[in-house]
Amino acid sequence: MDFDLAERELDLRELCATFAKREIAPVAAQAWEDQRCPTELLRAMGELGLLGLLIPERWGGIGMSTVGFVAAMEEIGHADQSIAAAWQAHTTIGSLPLLTFGTDSQRERWLRPLAEGTVLGAFGLTEPDAGSDARGIATRAVRGDGGWVINGRKAFISNAGTDMSYGVTLLARTDDGADERATYGSFIVEKDTEGFTMGPKMRGIGWKALDTRELYFDDVWVPDEQLLGDPALGLNQFLSTLEVGRISIAALSISLTQAVLDLALAYAKERRQFGRPISEFQAIQFKLADIATELEASRALTYYAAFLRDAGRPFRKEAAMAKLKASRTAAWAASEAVQIHGGIGYMLESPIARFYCDSKVLEIGEGTNEIQHLVIARALGC
Amino acid sequence: MDFDLAERELDLRELCATFAKREIAPVAAQAWEDQRCPTELLRAMGELGLLGLLIPERWGGIGMSTVGFVAAMEEIGHADQSIAAAWQAHTTIGSLPLLTFGTDSQRERWLRPLAEGTVLGAFGLTEPDAGSDARGIATRAVRGDGGWVINGRKAFISNAGTDMSYGVTLLARTDDGADERATYGSFIVEKDTEGFTMGPKMRGIGWKALDTRELYFDDVWVPDEQLLGDPALGLNQFLSTLEVGRISIAALSISLTQAVLDLALAYAKERRQFGRPISEFQAIQFKLADIATELEASRALTYYAAFLRDAGRPFRKEAAMAKLKASRTAAWAASEAVQIHGGIGYMLESPIARFYCDSKVLEIGEGTNEIQHLVIARALGC
Amino acid sequence: MSLQTHTIEDFRRDVRGWIDSNEVAELRELEHPRHRSLRLHLRFGAWIGDDDNPLHDAWKLWVERHQRDGYICPWWPTMAGGRGWDPIQQMVWTEELAAAGMPRVSRGLGEHLVGPAVFLHGNDEQRSRFLPPIIDGSDIYIQGFSEPDAGSDLANLRTTGVVDGDDLIITGQKVWTTVGLIGNRMFLLCRTNPQAPRHRGISFVLIDLVGDANIDVRPTRQMTGESEFTEEFLTEARAPLANVIGGLDNGWRVTMSTLGLERGGDATTAHLALAAQLGNVIEMARALGRSAEPVLRQEIIRSHIDIELMRFGGARVGGIIAAAINGDVAMQQEIERVASASKLTGAEVEQRIADLAIRVRGMEGLVRPDGDGYRTDQMQYELLWSRALTIQGGSAEIQRNILAERALGLPKDPAAV
Amino acid sequence: MSLQTHTIEDFRRDVRGWIDSNEVAELRELEHPRHRSLRLHLRFGAWIGDDDNPLHDAWKLWVERHQRDGYICPWWPTMAGGRGWDPIQQMVWTEELAAAGMPRVSRGLGEHLVGPAVFLHGNDEQRSRFLPPIIDGSDIYIQGFSEPDAGSDLANLRTTGVVDGDDLIITGQKVWTTVGLIGNRMFLLCRTNPQAPRHRGISFVLIDLVGDANIDVRPTRQMTGESEFTEEFLTEARAPLANVIGGLDNGWRVTMSTLGLERGGDATTAHLALAAQLGNVIEMARALGRSAEPVLRQEIIRSHIDIELMRFGGARVGGIIAAAINGDVAMQQEIERVASASKLTGAEVEQRIADLAIRVRGMEGLVRPDGDGYRTDQMQYELLWSRALTIQGGSAEIQRNILAERALGLPKDPAAV
């Protein structure tokens, strides 16, 4: 066994640490306060190659391992969760379907700019009324005019509405409803396409600098070349390409836990009560030790899932476990860290409050933790 | 990163799996019931080289990595916790002080038989009234008759009283009490030494096949060559050689969690209520998924600590974390697994009850979890 | 204007006076851990074995004094031979006995389940036949409810009762029977109408265990090393139809209402035992010099808070039970709700305290005492025994599920464990 | 013999009758989420801003009817201008108002803290000067207790009060003041004798905020986006010595007894708000078709059980408060114990319910509503607000630690957080 990062991964981590510290940390609080996606930072990340992290060099990326991606996320997410969330949405679900299902000419046209970091990627899966079961989506694409006509509505879509967005790749049902078996396809819709509109930026409890919107498709026509892969693909086959998203949220979660641990630790060493730094009180020490321990366990599990993906082995169960464990740890740790801070931690402007608010989505996004439980139970043979 | 075992470690794991299944599993319940340490099994393990696992070949061992040790423990402990407990006490604290502090002639005389598996090793640290702070030990060794005279009492000592035991290595204070700085030394006391006696085998709630006793030292004289290392050594320096014991208990814990998960899963698939296997009920599925997840996280963390030791890096904090996390997970998982079993799980003779009873000591032994918290907090700079 | 009343204190004074005049001091000795098994039996209504024990005479004297002054089953209605105490009075009685270190004279399941079933649902003939032997201690009942496939899902029971002339012929297996070896009689549920829906067609029957009963009672051994539970094999065992309480096929209703009362009764006093256990942990922590450890204190106080809340809950249930004994069915449902809440909380608190005790004590706490048989000391016993608390009599999950339906009106889903 | 009493029900009938005859139906509208901020202000005793709101007249009418019939601060002793209700009566009052959907007319901290401090510890002159303006709504008080270095460790306060002729000159900083912008007066603690031990030498003072007060009240913004809390800078602010309640240097005692009463009062009704929040979660689960999900049900019922137990605890505290208002010091300690238990449980239950609500709701629950300012909807507000519950007014850890000393007699260790 070897828990060390490879040299290339270490270099990447170093790069991200520097960028996070110099570029992200100084502006993160303001972007959160302004509820604005700082695309200038994402463009800068693109220039460093960070937007093509998981994409091979052939298509403009840097062909990094999943392990390296997790390591990079640890640095980015430690500085700011919103920017990390935008970055990971771009890097995973925003780009990978194009890599997996695209033809070479599609990759050249749409994937390369994503990987080179000139535009921001988005993927449209969730719908307002579909609940957490992707099978329930109502958006449909039907054959028409030598292409496809798309109608429907998507919700909670990240990265589609910024000044750096090119459009969206979305999932739609392609059967006519009469078939026994539902089929699904995904389609590239560029931003100025007729009939494609979107709502205002949603205002969240956390992730406030992330651009998230509802997207509306009203008789949107796209040519065949904007269909990605086989329109008769089953859903599971398709969704499996998104499983790395769970690793990504797990990585985001561990970066948050590390951030709140660092903040709580620093505060506890500085804050004095009853004449001593509160870090000397056993109750505080135990809390900090517990957070550090659960963090280290979550981290090891997350890297394990990433390793499995890199090794080309099945990682569905482990990715679900990593997501479940790391997000639950993050939400709990953020709450404990606020508790350690006392009143100051409850102020909206405090960094710990920002991370606390950001922590809430981790247990719900990218498949609720209820879903992760079911995925794991199924893998156990239940 | 690489989470795979090396070939040699894999071979070892395979060997242990076979031995556990063929030799340990069939007799474990009976040995537990009889409250007897099955030294015939330990001798057989010795013949396979398993008693010299962490000892270099030069001294009769097989020079396995710590990672390989954890992997071997996963198999042994899965079959039975008492035997695994006896084995790990021998392999870690029973042998390692001789390796670390012994002269070559001491290693030849006492370590080689331990590593070759003809005798069983024991280490005497804990005392009845010293609480969990090793600094409080009262056993003393004083210069006399050209050697050392030892007086004191040790409690909860494993492996010293079996028909395979050679004696014990024990820790004693070597200062005269007048010095400002307490010093400690350890001494080899063979079993027929005059003045060295022991109490009956203690009867535990769990680990019933493990031989655990009180040891009494009444003017026990040993020659200088039975003093191990420098008698003016500080305690911490000495105890640090025992830190691998925490990894060992963590490994024992994950083996227990895996065992109770397997038992609960098998039972849930077989047991029917309300007309369905209970494994189809969401509440049961969630419990099983939670156990599997916390197990995987504990496992990854334990291997991480083992890896650090193998790499020659500091691992005190990580070993404490692994012990804390894995033992807590094991105790909780065992309780949940009994709950899944319902009434049948509460019968003394059921395998799940055996593991449940065995789980209790994991959080207390080898440094209580309170101690682990403090070790971690200190490492965090509190 | 104030709604407070002080008559509870008057009652308490009376009770304390009776105990002062009648206590048998030797019985304080029963608190010693070595009498645990005996205490368990006494709680279930019988002095079994250990007849040479010098305390036996003291116990007989204490029981006689109760009988003389009518303090056995005192909460039973007067028409059933009791004093008609309401549960607050019972609680005071229990508290005062505990304060004096005197054991409560219990008639076990006869007092808590069979009696109420008979006086609430039986006919006059049954009342006069079954109640007096419970009060005078000649009938000790064990409970035949759970079966291998009917634990949490009690209505799934398979034991059959076939009418044969004036008798019911009963065949089946019962499990999870508390201290089954001490009884001379059993109350059980059997299916007397296989065609009826699950909850109908079940009858509540009293049956003799002694003599040629065709009932084989087998001890099993639990984690604690004790045989707190037995299993019974009934092979065409006979009970007269006149022993069916509440009418043929009506046993589910009888059971639910009496179980509710039992749980209600438990709820009024459950906090006492928990407070005592927590007190022992605190003592232990003090003795080991650990009572100032901050994190330990936090855990101790968490349990204390739950116990306090249960104490108040107990008083509340008390009030309701009083109404329910007079047959108010709506009240019975309220008891069931409240008592379930108390039982569920109590079980988890007890598990938590037992676990805490072991952690406070460290390695010493894991070593069982010397002596014959499979001995455990009090804290070890509580640790292992407490594990059964969220399983026996319907798992905690099932109980919460039932409460979700009954108390909050969530949709019914018996399979949604 | 039974100790039950039914006069509670008589009282309930009377109260219901008064509400029926006097209710102002338009005020049901206040329940709407858009009035949250207004509701918060009303709870603290003031209708602030939003005077054009058509409900304002309705509110004035409702208050007038209370004043006419003496239903403001009804639990205050009659000598203080109240009706002398005991807390069970208060609880009934609150329950009936809730059932009718009518808002309670509260005088905020004036009613719950200043009033009791004055009528328990003040002199006659202070009673006649300070109590009537609280009842008629002209004085709205805010609380000046916490400081940057005196949160959980309240006795560490640094604000100084120096006697200067007939005045006290007060300088220091207060934080964590609930809705500080709505008050015209503040009650505060300041150190008037720096030589005395920590808990002595502190005084409890009432001071004007309006006019040339030398008190700068600054809003801060919390996680919820609201300014539930403010901070105050006092620079040689003056209060007459006649405004010191309970005598110079005696403020700690005044504070502890009145804080205990306040917590006690909260304890009697805390379950109502929690039950309502849990009800909302259940409604949400139903609406989303998730109410049959087994694991969700288990979590819902767990919270329900805690709320039930708190409900009973509330009734118990009620009884004790009645005695304490009459000055029974031993009772005040009992209230403190019980109320702490209730507050600690309540805070954690509220956090759990708020978290559950968000999980039931999924992604939708994380999107804040449109509109000006930093809006949150009710469930979001509860999620964020609830995070403060184990921090404000002494962290949960400190409170448990205090309880460990007072209720269980564990060794005193103020530093053992």
C-alpha cells in the first residue's frame, strides 16, 4: 500500500494550494456576500489547466488521476466551497459526458474549450418535480426537422448562467412514452439557442457564489450532431458515468471539514475563558480530536474510492460510502465548530458561519444520503 | 496512491484466511465457552511463521510489514477475537520490546523462540491501582546481588500463564524514588523464577479464550542480562515502541466489525417478518449500509496508520485515531448487529453474542478511548 | 387562585408510617449483588430455590404483614381485592419503599397482566376463581406471547387453540418467556380462528403448567449467563374454555389493553431504577477520582436529564391510568402512547448508563467475579441485560413505528420496519 | 380515593370563553411567514416599524381588550398588577390561544425578567415606578448581560458601574442582545465593586436608552440574515442609583433567581413550539409523499417522544414556579434544575427537527425565497436560528456542567467546560 501522492499529484496540489491562498481566499467572503460567481477566478484556474483536470491531454486537458483531483479539491475547497462547487461541477458532470459519449468531432468542438478552460460546463439532470429518482424526468426530446426538439424544465443547474457559460448538456427521455422501456439521451444546447431560457440565479443558504438556476426548454431544436451517444441508452448506463460526482462531493466535504477544524482549532487556542485558552478544556479537546479523527477516516475512504476509479475497477459502492460518510462528517463538524466558536460563530460574516451554511447542501446534493444508503445496501445484496 | 496489498501481504492474508476458516472457526465457540486459551492453535500458527510476523528473518521472524499484519489480523480476528487477541499481544507488545531494546544475545535467547513460535510472549505494563496513566506504576527494580530485585504486581497481563508461556517482559521503575526524574527499565522474567507467581485466569465478559492474569513479583532476582536496554530510559521513549499496539487493536476492531456485518447481513437475508426477508426493510438496510460505511472508513484509516509505520514516519496521532475510530465503530456495530438479530442475538451461545461480548474491551483496552482523545488533541497542538 | 393540591404529601406520610412500623430490617440485605437472581424471582412473584436462605423467614413475615393490612396488589380496584390506588399513590409507595430500603412485594405478571385482564375483561366467575390465588401468592404466572416468528410482529403467532368439547387444545412454541421456570401457570395467546384476519381469531387463555400439562419448559441461556428467558413447547396441552378471558377470538383486544396498563405502570416508576443506576455510576466515578472529568460529567448529566423528564412523564401517566382502570378506552390509548414514549426512552437511557458504567470503571469492569456458574457483577449484568431492552416485547423500531401511526397519524405500514 | 382534580378544565373553559368573545380574527394572518420579523418583535413586546400594516389596528384592539380585562402579564402576582396565575394556568392560556390561532400579548423581557426582578427584589417605590409602564407597553426592555468575554462565563463581566453622587456611571460593551433595536430601556449587569469576588460586586440596573444616553446600539447580522442580536457600547452612561434593583453589589442573586423563573416559564410551554415545528415537518413529508418512509418515521417519532416528555416536564415545572413566585428559595433551585433540563433537551430537539425538515425537503429547502433583503423561509430560518440555541445564554456544555454540580452534587469545577 502507498498513501502518498505521486509527484505529479503533489505538484498539482501545491499549485492549487498556492492559487487557493493567493487568489481565492482573499475574495471568497466578498463573492459569497455578493452572491456572485467569480468567473474571473475560474478563468484563471482554466489558464492553469485546472478546468481540464480529468480530461486527457488529447482533448485539451491535463489527464490527472481521480486521486489527484481529490487532492486538488482539498486545497480549493479549503479556501472556498462555492468556487470549489462550481469547479467540480464543471470538471465532473459538466465535462465527462462529452468525453465518454462524444464523437471525436463533438469532443473537438465542445469538450476542448471546456478542458482548456475558456468556457464553463454545466449538466442538466434534476427536474423540479422528479424528486430524487432520475427515472422520473419529464423533459423529452423527439425527432423533428432532421434533428431533435426538446421540451422541459431543469432545476438546480450549476454553471449554466454565468458570463463564462457555453450552454448545457442535458438529459432527456427519447422514447415516445409508448415503449415499455424508457430510453434516454443527452443533448448539447448552446446558450443562444432559440427557446432555451433560464430563471434568475437562485439564492441559497450556502454556496452563494455558485450560479444555480432553473433552465427552460421550449421547442428547442438541435441538430443530430448535438445528440451525445446512443439515444436508446438506458439510464443506469448513462448515470454510471456520473458516479465520480459522488467522489467529488466527498472531496468537497473533506475540504470543508479540514477548513472548519482549522478555524475551530485556531479560535480555541486564542479564545480565553475562565483564565485559560479554551483549547485546554477537555470538552473542547475531545470535540477537536473527534473532528480530526472522523476527518481522517473520511479522507482515507474518499481516496480509496478515487483509487478504485483510477484502477479501472468498480467503485460505485465505495463512492456512495465516501459521499455518505464525508458529507455527514462535514455537516456535523461544521456544527461542532460553530459551537466551539460560541456567539461569534453565529455571525453571518464570520468565516465559520460561511462554511456552516455551505455544509448543509453536502448531505442533500448529488443524491441525498438516503439514496447513498440504498446504493450501498443494494451493493451488499439487500 | 495504491490501496492494494503487495503480493507477499496478499499471500499472507490468503494463508491466514485458510487457517482461520479451517482451524480457528470450528473450535472458537467451544474455546470461548470453555474459557480456555487454545495454545494448540497458537503453536500451529507458530509453525506457519505467524508468531514472528513483525520480527526480521534474522531473529526467526518473517519480517512482514505492518500493513501485512493488519491484513492478517482481518482474517484471524474475523474467525475469533480471543485467539486474535492472544496472537496480537504476542506479536506486538510481547515481542517488539525485545527486538527494539535487546542486545543480540538477548534477541537470540528470548526473541528467536518467540518469533519461531515455540513460546508465547507477554508484556507486563498495567498495574491494579495505576489507572490509565503508566507513569503511576509502583513495581520497582533495585540493584542487588549483582543483578536486579523486582517487587510489585501487574494486572490484566495476557499470555503469561499458558502452557506455552516462557515468562514475561515487564516494566518497572528503576529510580530510587529520590530522583526528580522517574526512570524505567524493562526486565525479562522467566516463568520458573523464584518469587514470580500469578493468579488464576481471569474470567472476562468477552475474550474468554484469552489467558489474562495478575502477576506477582516478590523479591524476584534477575541477572543483568535480563535487563532490556538502558535502565535510565524515560517512559515515553519506551512506550513509543508500543504504539503499534494501537494499530493492532484497530485491526482487531475492524475484523470484528466485518464479522458482525457478515453475520447480520446473512441473518437479515434469511429471517422473514411480515412476509418478507427483513433485509428488504429500509430501516435494516440503512443500518447495514451504515455499518459497512463506517467499517470501510475505519479500515482505510487503520491501513493508513500502518502504512506510516512501515514508511518510518511518525504515526502516533494516526494510530490513536485508528484505535479510537475502529474500536468505537466495532462496539456500535456489534450492538446494532445484535439488534438486527432480535431475540436470537441475545442468546449466549449465538455467534453474534460472542462478538458482542468481545467488542466491549476494544474501547477500553490498550489505552482507553479517553486516552486516545488526549493523544490526538495533543498532536493537534491543544 | 392556585390549582396545587397537597394531599399527596398526606398520603406519603401515611405510607411512611406503615413502613416504619412494619419493616423487616433484615431484608435490606437483599440489595446485595449476590441476591440478584433471587431479586429477579421476587420481582416475578416467587421465592424460588434458596429456601435455606436465612432471609426466607424475614420475607415471609414481610409478606404476611402486607397481606394482613391489604397491601398486596394495592392498585387493583377494590372489587378485585385491591385498595384502588391511583398510580401516583403507587409511585409514592414505590418511592417510600425504596427510601426505606425495603423490597416491594410483587405478584409479578399475575399482578400486572393477568389480574387486569381478568378484572377488566373476565366474568364474575373468572374474577373469583383467578384473582385470589394471585393475591395470596399461590398462582405464579408466566407469559406465553412471543413465538419464533412472532416477536415484533406479535399478531403473526402460530400456536393453535382448537375447541374440543369444553376444552381448548393448544399446540405450538413460545419463546422469550421471562423467568419461565418459576411459574405454575401461564397466560398465553393462541390462534383459535385461522380464517379470521390476523388480529382477530386470537384468544387469551390461562393454563396450568404443573402435572400432566403437555408443556415442556426449557431454559435457554442469555448473554448475562442467566436464564432470564425460557422457551415452551406445547403439545396438545389442554385448558378449559372457561379459562379463556374476554371471550373466544377476542384475545388481541384483551392483550392490547392490559399491555398498555402494564407499560403505563412501568412508566410511572421506571425513572427510579435508572436514577439508582446512574447514582452507582457517579459513586464509581467518585471512588475512582474521576467525577471531575469534564467529558464524563457531560455524559452523566445527559442521562440525568432524560431521567428527570421521564420522572415527570411518569407522574403524567399516573393520572391517566387512574381513568383507564375505570374502563375508559380513549384513556387506554393515551397510556399506550405515553408509556411507549417512556419505555423507548428508558431502554436507551439504560443502555447508555450501562455502557458509561463500564467505561468509567475501565478494565476492572470487564472481569467477572469468582464463584460457581456464570457470574457477572451488577454493572456487568446491567450492561448485558440492557442490550435486550430494545429487543424484547417488540423491537424499538417496531414500537416507534406503531407510535408514528397512533400518536402522529402517519400512514399505516406494518412492514415498514 | 383519587388525587385527581378537575379544576384545570373549569379554568380552561373560562379562558376559552374569553377568547371566543374577544378574538380579533384578522390577527390569524400573523401566522404567515411574511410576518416573521413582526412576530419576533411582538414576542419581545413591541410593534416596530410596519405601522401601515392593516393588522396594526387589529393588534391595538386585541391589546386593548387584554388591558381592559387585566390579561396582560397575567401570571404576575396581584400586588404587581397581574392575576396571580400559576404556570399551569399560563400553559392553558397559551394552549388555548394557540388553538384559536390568536397571538399572545407579551411584554417581552419586561414581562419575563424585569418584572419578576422588580417585584421579587425591588422596593415599593421601584414597583410603582417600573411595573405599570411594562404592563401598559410604554417601556420595552432589552437585556444587557453578555459581553465579549462574558458569555458562558457570565460572572466574568467587565462593564463597570461607578457611583457618582446619586448616579451610577456605566461603561462597557454588551453583546448578544436579543432584538436590541426595539427597546427604549435596558436592564444590565455591571461590576460596581471590582475588589469583591467574581459573583459579588455586580449590580442589576435599569437604564434609559433614549435621549442623550451615551449608549450606542449597533445591529449585527446573524446567520439567518436577520439582526436578532445587537451589541451596545456604553460610554459613561448614567442611571440613577434608584434604578439599581435589589441593592448595590447584589445583582448576581437578583439575576439568578429571575433567570431561573424565565427558564421555568419557558419550560412550561417550550413543547408547544416544538410540536408545531414537528407538525410542519410531518405536513411537508406528507405533501412530498414521504410520510411512509420508514427511516424518516423513526426520526420523526424520536423527536415526538422527546417533546412528549418535555410536555410532562413543563407541567411539573409549573407547579414549582407557583411556589417560587411566593419567594421560596429552595423551589427556585428546583426550577433552575428542571428548567435547565428542559432547555437543554429542547434546544437539541429543535436543532434535530430543523435539520430533519431540510432533509425531508431536499434541494428546494436550500433555496431562499425571492424578495428584498436577506430572506429565508420559515424552515430555513429555523434551521439557522436553531444553531444559536445551544450557544446563547450559556453554552449547552456549561449548562450541563452547572447542572452536574447543582443537581447531582458533582465537584465544582467552573473551568471544566
